Amino acid sequence: MLIVDDEAGIRDFLERSLQKTYSHVVVAASAEEAEELRQQHHFDLFIVDICLPGCSGVDWLKSLVEQDWQSDVIFMTAFADVDKAIDALRLGASDFILKPFRLEQMISTVKRCVEKRRLVRENFVLQRRIDNLYSPEGMIGQSALFLQLCQMISRIAPTPSVVLVEGETGTGKELVASAIHKESGRKGPFVPVNCGAISPELIESELFGHLKGAFTGAQKARDGLFSYADGGTLFLDEISEMPLLMQAKLLRALEEKSIRPVGSEREISVDVRIVAATNRSLEQAKAEGMFREDLFYRLNVVKLAIPPLRDRREDISPLVHHFSQMLARQLGMQAIPFDQADWLELEAHSWPGNVRELKNLVERCLLLGMFPKDMLKTGNDQVESTLGYPTHWNLETIERDHIEKVLALMGGNKTQAAEKLGVSRKTLTRKIQFWQELEDKGLKGV
């Protein structure tokens, strides 16, 4: 925030008081000095005295309005001039405080402005993400490859390092990036952007923002996604699709930790953690001249390779159970049981669409109320076993699968299920509790 007042005592008092809570507090003695600072830094909030030597606070605000500024303004004055207060509020000032004021009054006003700006940013981010929600439950799996990936995420998440996520379409790259952000402890938002879905002409404005009139159609200034992700994580999906010219500008932003909005001559400092993702090899793109070598080495600090679903078939069962329960709630339908033949079909499929394909299949099964035998075209895939269950299942998995199916047939009645299985209800309850504890520790949550 920027404090503008010609009284040194007021400036020093507010600077010392607000620095206890806010990390970047700058002071100026005049509107002219404040404008020079504004050209060099980005400020979320201005605290300005109306009566300043030279250009008054209201006149300076008018000049900011003409430039379509994006910050909040709190005015201070020692004179109860109603007309000036009305003018200031009409120009877009957030509040008006009379001198002398209590520190608690100023801090309360500042908090309201900061909170309002945070909500605006979060709302913008949520609007962008609302159509791209993957799973509110978190990451699901039990295979060795999945657990290795989870361990790696937990290890690198608290660091500020750039992460490159590679994986086929549908493997859950955004979910991995979101998990990294959640475990990082960063207080800013997680902002995803698909680089391949933005036209080359607009991607710079989308990432860095622009000033009013910077290009045809720019009727007002707008912050870029880097600004919205300040203090958080920016997820650059399909980074390999970014135009070469924009790659150079992205590299500079990563190196300098600052951005320049389109049409602006000033740099804006940003604190953003970058997680990039691609479904193709950046090494190959670099060799083909489609990706800058210097940017490749800047992004390739830590690389996470997400294995395709066909390489971790042990995860099919927990994923199916998870999607069945989640989608049944969303669709208002009852989950359908899968018999051993169904599991063999799922096991044999090559899953070119990975987890996304599996989720879509489960949804179709719920909508149809059955598992059509022709739903999966296995092609050259071979069923691994004629035993009635996948060959990689151990005895515990087979036992659990059978118990869960009997329990489902009995409508969840544990007493009837125990009688059908030939065990006591206490034994059945103990097994179910044990499996639930395993899920809580290993199958759910990164």
C-alpha cells in the first residue's frame, strides 16, 4: 500500500503501524512523488490526504480514473468538506476518514479494503475453475507408482521451485498441480490456465494484463492471471502450445519475478509459484524448434511424470468405487454393482483416455443402470485370467471385493451379510473398519 501525506508525523505513524500486518508499505509526501512510485510498483491500496501541496489528492484520483486504475483509495482530511467527500466517493474512493482518527478506525477500514480485493480475486479464479472441477475428494489410488507420486508431491510442495508435470491426456495433471499447491502452504489462490485454449494474440494480455486502450477492444484495464495468482500458484497447462514469442516473455517474467502489462512501461513485482504441464515431450518439442531451450531448462527444475492408467491397474478398483459413490450422489442415482466379468473387462482395457475415460464410463453405467458388455472395445487387449478376477489381486483384495458385493446385495445389512458369508457380525464389522482406516491413510487424500 502507498501512504500519501505531507505531514511527516502522519506518514511515519501509519507506516510503522501498518507494517506490523502488511509486508509492503511505502510513503510519499506529495501526489507527484506518489505518481512516480506508482509507475514503478503495483499497489493494492492508496491512503491519501486530500489537501496536498501542488496536486490535490482528489485531482490525483481523477488522473488515476482516466488511466482506469485498479486499486482502492482511502482519503484522509482534517476538514469536514462534504462536497469534496462526495466528489471523492463518486470517483471511486473506498472510504473517507476525518483527522484526527483512531488507529483502530484506520486499521478496520484498511482490512475491509484488503478483504474486498481478496474476494474479488478469489471470485475471478473460481469463475475460471468452475467448469474444470475434477474431483472434490482428492487423489485416489493404491498402486506403488501412485504412492511414489504422492511421496514426491509431499517432498517438493513446500519449496518454491518450478515444477513440470508430464502425462498423457486424462491422467490428472491439474489434480496433481492442485495437490502441490494445497501442500505448499502458499496463501494465494491456485489459478489454472490452458495455454492451448487461448489465441496467440490474447495470451500475453491474459497472463500479464493490459491497460485501457492497449489494443483494439481493450476498453478498460484488466489485471492478468499472474496478478490474480500473486502469493499463490499459477498452473500453466499445455505449456508446449504456447507461442514462441510468448515463451520469451514468460522466461523473462520467471527470471525477473515481475510482469509488464500490455501497453504499460512499468514492471509489476509478483510472487507466483509456477507449475507447468504438458501431454507431449518438451524434449522433443525443443529438438523440433517448437519450444525455447532456455525456457525448457528454466521449467525443468523438478519433473513429475504421471503414469498412465494402464501402468497402474491396481488403481482401477478404488477409482471405480470412488467415482461410483461420487457420481451417484451428484446424479441422484443408486450405485450399480460390478460382477467379476465386469472387473475383467475393466482390467483388460488399455484406457487411452486414462482416468478421465474411466470416470466417463462409470457415469454412463450409472445412467444406463448396467454395464454393457460392448461398452469397452478391448481390441488386441487380452484378459489376464480365467479365474474370475484379475491375476494381480492378492487374497485380501479378493476377499474384500467379495464381501463388498455380498454386503451390497444385502442392502448394507451387516447381520444378513455376515450370515451369508458364514462369519460373525463382529468379524465383518472389524474388517470393514480396517479397510476404512486403510482408505483414510492411503487411498484418499494427498
